[in-house]
Amino acid sequence: MTEQPDSQTQRKRIIRQRNLVLGGVLVAFVVLIFAISIVKMG
């Protein structure tokens, strides 16, 4: 079963976009926890 290069590049692009979204969510979560900890200390 050989895949066309077109569909393979499309899949790579979708995976890259999903990784960027997941990274953004993780960064937002870390910033949220950091902000909460600063507020609790204050």
C-alpha cells in the first residue's frame, strides 16, 4: 500500500498543527499554575 506524497505531506502538516496546538495548551496551563501560585503566596 503506497501512499501518494500529497497525502503524506498533508498528514505531516496536520500532525505539526496538532503539536503546535498541544504545545500552546501546555504553555497556557503552566502560565496559569504559575499565576495561581504567585497569587497564593501574596
